[in-house]
Amino acid sequence: MAARTHSRPHPATTGGADIRLPWWALALPALAFLVLLALILNPSDAHAATGEPAIARLLERAQQLLAR
């Protein structure tokens, strides 16, 4: 005689998602958005770098290494 298997009961639903986010999960993206928006609205605060930027030299060096 085969043993009966019991199916798992479905979890009870409360009618909505019960997910709680920490405060920083909403605050950090909102803060980043506001900072970028402030930079777009006031471009006079963004100054061009004098001389060759380090990131450009780094990318150029990486390109030279990959070309070998």
C-alpha cells in the first residue's frame, strides 16, 4: 500500500505585499537624483578641469594594453 503524500499548504495572503524597505533604500536614490538635478539646473558650478584629466590617461593606457 502506497504512503500518502501531504501537499504543502499555500501561504496565507494578506491581500497585498508586505515588504518593508529600510529608510536608506528610498533616501539614497532620492538624494542622488536631487544632486544630479542640481548639477543640471546650475551648470555654472561645474568647472572644467585644467590640464589632462587622470581618467583620460587611464583609459588611454588601458586601450594601449588591450591593443597589444
